[in-house]
Amino acid sequence: MGWHGFLLWWCGVFGVVALVGYGRSLAGVTRAQRAVRVMGRIERVRQPRHGSSASEGIAVVVTFRDPSTGQEFTVTNDGEHGDRISTAWTGREIGIHYPPGRPHAYRFTTDPEAGRRGLGWPGFAVFLVYVGLVVLAAIDWEWPWSLIGFGVPWTLLGVTYLPGAVRDTRLRVEKLASGGPVPGRVIAVLKDVRIDEDGDTLTSHTPVVAFTTLDGTAVTAYRPDGLRDPVRSLGRDLTIHYTPDDPAVFTPDLAGEHRSRRSEIAFGVVALLVGVAAAVAGGVLVAG
């Protein structure tokens, strides 16, 4: 079987996967759709120990109620229980999902709305089908078609994404500027060591910041970026700006947020221009 046959087989297999996945979603029978989704409440937050690992998140005690039985459960995030909780305060609501009738198999989620329809894998299968079709076009109609196949969807994605990204980053900076400033402090620096595939030892340090909002909410949060010399940051005093409606969004460097906003916009513009250039170049070469 040559490349042509392999690619046809590739597109057929992943096309079936996509159709089955979308069909299950329309029927409402995917695992994500059948899962019970509730909101839990953080009742207690334990301060991270200096030098410990950041992998499991900030230790919390959470209560939630099973809507089918009305029974209340008190659980922790010890071990593997879904998304890592990197920002916590007493009273914060956090998403929880679990299979029907199995509340003890709970998983935390920091984005309760994500993945509700179970379309992640079908969407990825569609992407793989498209990749196969682009490669087929490049083989049958010469390689400039691969530039068109890449450039056109990339440009459409950029046109769709860029305005929203600009708006969101602007609103983020405005909200950060409206909340605080309040004093904060680095209360611990967490350390993780891992070995990469080449056998090299990689060490990462994650400062843990504590601050209290103007309405008296005591927040504990990881701050992996934005602090100079994080290894020696234990005990450092900070000035914290946060969004009043969600203290999980905060920064000790408001000027840095402005710089980051400009960088994100510039990156989005460059990515859009790359797509346009690829599509135009492919069109010119095909026409020539």
C-alpha cells in the first residue's frame, strides 16, 4: 500500500471516529454528557510546606452535595483528582464531576463549562482527516496546495481569535488595575525535580503567594511566573493587584501585565500574517 492508499485509509478511519463521536454527542450519551456536575465549596485551605512539591496543588477540604440523593460529601484533593488547584480561599466554589451514582469517583475541574458535550476527540479526529486531505492534495496537485491547505484555515482561525483575544487581554488589565493594591507575601517556594528523556535533571521552583483582598478574603496561590529570582523569594513582600470578581486572577507586576498584553497582541498579528502569507504564496504558485 503506497502513500495514496495509506492516506485514504487514514481519512476513512478518522472520519468514522469523528462521525461516531458526533453521533454519540447528538444522542447525549458521551461520558462527559452523562457525568454529574456540581459545584463544591472550599471549607479549609492548608498552607503549602516550603520545599514541598507543587504537583498536587494546594491542599484543600471541599464539600459538595449529590443532587440525586441529597447526601453531602466532604473530600480532599489528595492524590489524582482532576485539575490541580493552584489558587484557593475559604468559600471559593470549584467544579466537581463524577460518573452517575459514583460521587466517590469525583474529579475537580477549574473550568466547569469545559468539555460538557464530549466533542474533544471527535474534533481532533476531524483535524486529522483534514491533515490527510491536505497531504493528499499536495501529492496529487503538487506541494503549493499544502500552503493553501495550511494558510486558509490558519488565517480564518486568526481572524476569529484575534479580536476576542485583544478584547479579553484589555479587560483583564483593566480589571487588575481596579482591584487593590493590597499587600502580599511569598509564604513558600515549592520545588519539583524531574528527569527528561535525555537523562538531564530539571528543577522548577514555584513561589506561593498569600494576600487578603479588600473584602477580607484570604487567598493562597501559586505564582510560577512574574517573580524575579523565585528560588530566593521566600518572605518577599509584594504589592498585589487582582480582579475584584475573581481573586484567582492577580498579579504582583501590573506593568508586566501591560507588556504581556502588547506581546500577546503582537504574536497574534504575526501568526495571522503567517497564515495570509502561506495562503497567498500557495495561490500564486498554483496560478503560475
